Amino acid sequence: MANEALMSAALARSQSFHTFNTPQTSVNKSGNNLECRVCEDGFSLGGDKVPRLLFCGHTLCHACLLRLPTHDNNIHCPFDRQPTPIGASGVWGLKKNFALLELLERLSLSRSDAVLLPEVLIKQRELGISCDEDEEHLAVLYCTVCASHLCLECSERTHATRTLHKHKRIPLSEKPREKPRCADHSFHPVEFVCLEEGCHAAPLMCFICKDYKHTKHKHILLEQEAERIRSTINTAIQHIKRVAQELTDSAHKLESVARQLEGSQNDTGPAEIDTGGTAEEARARVKQYFAQLRDQLNRQETQAMTVLDAHIRERLCSIRQQQEDMTTLLSQMVAVVVDGERAIQQDDGRLIMASQDLSARLAHVTSQEQQLAQLASLVPDPAIPITFTKDNRIHIGARIEMRVVTLGLDGAGKTSILFKLKQDEFVSTIPTIGFNVETIEYKNFKFTVWDVGGQPKLRPLWRHYYFNTQAVIFVVDATDVDRLPEAQSELTKLMTERELKDASLLIFANKEASLCNCEQALGMAALTDSLGVHKLCLGRSWHIQPCDAQSGTGLHQGLDWLARQLVPSEVLNSAG
């Protein structure tokens, strides 16, 4: 009676625990709601998950009891810390919770009908295990008593008797793990695993092998070693799954990048819509860039051909005019010669009468001899000398013409530099009102320089001189430190002008420290930093040249740099 009362109390405690502390929606591996409170796995009728009772009345599965530490041959309940003594047999000596096992058996019988559902049978057949009674059939059930795999037909046929009908048959997927048998003692199950290094015998052993073949060897319970290996493998699997998930995410990202590169076709609508990717956008930009280059080259070619055709027409008109002048003069000479020969053949009286007119005509022709000699010496060269600058402009003739605009603050020395280059003399001028235009011939270059006033009221007019400008000369007074921020501001505005985006920039640092004895004059490095040229002229051809407008030092070096930017090097070398 005492044992029955104990079992009833344990069963009531187990039922009350799972009724009030286990979520109704939880489903464990055993398919029931009776589970171990430690591992939260469902109890089973046998194996590692069989329920065992502690002295305090709590029930744990066999596997969790194996993991509890022992102190003086006692294990302590993980819930109330009450000790439960264990003998030499260990956890196996603890009583099973038979009341709970009976309940589990009833639950399993109530589920037997669910085993026969078509979807369950299909899932079991996918395991591919042959029936022990008929190998041509696929097993779907496992008899826990007969330890046999059976198909549905063989299960009904072999368990048709009243005695065998009570055998528990479960789906193959719920088949409990089988304990291996000892290789040397087939009647005994394997209970231990040898851990001794250098042992050449089989590591799996029963209690007989442990005492005789593996005497004093390190060993561990089979379940504990298997659990350790499962834990290690499970940890490795979880790690591999995380790595695989990361690889999958990376693969998805790569696929997304590939789709973004290649684009996609959207066929959800009535017509397919081709969405171009970044690769197609890049191709379109390349095509657009070179199309613009071709358009620009075509325009430049048209302009060059227009200039060349105009030059050819002018030369032909000049040659035709020379031909007409020479023809007129020749006709006059022929007429005088014919009339003179005719007069010579006449009598003296008529000769004397015609001599006055004939003498005047002869004098006129004689006076044209010098012009005739000049016309004869002016036989033009049929060759047309052509030179192209870096901006693809055509230049015809011995000299290359360039359009340059000189800008800067008032009083910086723009006009003084211009006249020093033009006349090789220093001219101290008053502030420029409006503009000056001068032509400077240097080597085989012909610079047309527009000197525009730098007073504040004239600076808004600078933009009217930007058209067709190939280079900008910006003059800065290196001694006027206080106005450098103002000069830097005006230079910034210049660099943002669209019409000057292809123009080269030459900065003349007038009265720079190395060329001037003035104490407040800045050097090249300080002047460059003050103007912020490196940042302003990023991607542009620029140069800062120290100079002195009064002595002319550095001016021609600036023109040399300007010439190198405007024409190819081979043209510049031939010009030198």
C-alpha cells in the first residue's frame, strides 16, 4: 500500500507539473506532453528517456540522472536539493515511475490510429528500410517487443493473435535506439567505453570485458560517452550551420549584386519590362561619353574644315587677282609692241604724228616693269602649313595664334606685364578702364591678349571675354598680402565658369619674395597655400610662375609653359 501511495503521489505530481507548467502548444520528440523538467524532452517507455523516481518524489529521465554529479554515493535533486542514495548499480538501480509509464503507454495506444494516416505512412516509407518478413516490402512500423521492422500488411498478419496483438508498434521514425551487444559476450549489452590510451582491444565492452580484458583501464559509461560525442557533433553541426547560413547569406548578397549588375526582366505585366542593371548603366555612360566625344570631334572637324575652306578661298581669290593683273599688264605690253612695230613701218610723217601717243604708252608700260617683276617673284607656295593645338583647333600659317585673357585685381600689374612682353619696357600705368588688346609674337606663337580691368565694378564684365578663350593669365601681387583673400575669391569664381573648364591657368606671382626685396612679399609655397590652388584647380592644367613686371624676370618662362599646354610637344620642339 505504501508503494502504491508513493507511485500515486509521484504520478499526481508529474501530471500537475505538466498541466500547469508546460505550455499546451509544446510538442516534444515523443509526441506527448509528459516531459522531463530538466531537458524538456518527452519521457519514453524505454531507453535514455525512461522516467525514474527520486526519494523526494520528483521524476527525471534516465539521461538527465546520468549527468547529475554524485557526492558520497548520493545524487541531489535539481529542484529541492534532497539527496537520493545510489548503490553500486548507479542510476540503473533507481525505480522507474511505473504510474507514469502506464500513462505513457495509454497515450501511445491512443495514438496508434494516427500512425495509419496516409501522410505518416508515406513519410515512413521514405526511410527505405525493408520489412523483416518480406524484403520486397518497405517497413513503416517497428515492434518494440519483437524488435522487428514490419510493413503494414505483415504487421497485421504476424500480430493477429490475441497475445501478439498487444505488442507495441510505433512508426519507424520513433524507433528507440538499440543497445549494442558485446562482440565477445553476445548475451550482454555494451555498457562501458574504454578510454585507455594504447589499448588495442575493442573500446566497447560489457561488464565482463571491463573486469577482465580492460582491467584497470580508464572507462566511461556508454551513454555518457555517446552523449559527449553527440554534444560535440551537435556543437560542430550548429557551428557548420551558422557558417553555412553566413555563406548562404553571402551567396544571396552576391546573387543580388549579380542581379543588380546584369539587370532583370519583369514579366508580371502584359509585356516584359527589361530593367537594366548597373553594368548596362555603365555601358550607357561609356557610349554617351564617346558619343559626346564624337560629336565634339565632328563639330571641331566642321569648324576646322570651315576655316581651311575659307583660307583656300582667300588664297585662290588672291591668285586669281594676280592672274588678272598679270593678264591686263601683258595685254597692254602686247598692244604697245604691235602699235610700235606698225608705226615703224609707216612713213616719217605718220610716225612723227603717232610718236607722242606711242611714247606715252611706252613710258606707261616701262613704269609697270617694277610691278611686273614683283608679280613674277610672288609665285605662291602651293603647300598649306597646318598646325593643331591640343584643343583640336586648326592654325594655318607659320605662326600659331592663341587667345588669352589676362585677369586679376586692380593694381596687380596686369597691364605692366602686357607692355613688358609687347614692347620690352616697363610702363607704370593708371588703372585700366575697360580693356586693352595687344598681340604678342613669341617664337612661332602669336598671342592675342585681352587685358581686362580688375576694378570691382568691372569684374562682372569678365564673363563677356571668356568665349573661345584658350588660356587665362591671373596676376597676383605677392606683396599685397591683405588682398590675397579677395584674389582667392575671384579665382574661385573663375574656376567655376563653364566656358573656362578647358582653359589652362597661368598665375603670375608679381613681385614674388625671391625676386623682390620687399619684406612683406610671400614665397611660392605660402602664396600657393593662400590661394588654395591645389584644391581649386584639381583636374585642370595650371602653373604658378614667379615674376617681376619691372625687370621682366619669369615672364617668358610663363609663356613657354603656356605654349607647352596649348600645342603638342612635337610642334613645340619644331618651333624651338
